[in-house]
Amino acid sequence: MNAPGQLLQFLSELQDAKIQFDLKCVRDAIMVTVVSPSTYYEIEFFADGHIAVETFGSPSTVMTTALKEITDRVVLSVNG
């Protein structure tokens, strides 16, 4: 799937789960920010298709991950 398709799929899944998010344009990426009771997520979607995730609140990390993995983690974190 191409980069815009991945972003749209992620946003659709957040909307389906009734999770609020914000969008920002940073560097060469579109950033989606999501807040859960314990964690703040910054998920960056780059034009070349890679996704970087940074979390704050739990042990802070920066990683590249699969879209399904981050979607599942964010939905579980926000909705319990």
C-alpha cells in the first residue's frame, strides 16, 4: 500500500474506534497525534512509505513499525 493509503487507512481505523486525533505537517511527513490516558503518540507517515512512532508517558521510544501494529496499540491504549 502507498503512503497516502496507509495514512488514510490508519485515520479510518481511528475514526471507527471513535479515537480523536490531530494532524500536523512536520519535516517531510504527516504527523498524527493521539492521546490516551497514559501515553501521547506521535505517528509520522513519510512519503517513502515508512512510519515512525514516538511515544511519551510510557517508556519513551522512537521506532519504525508496521501500520497494523501501531493501530492495534493505539486503539487498545485509548479504548482499553
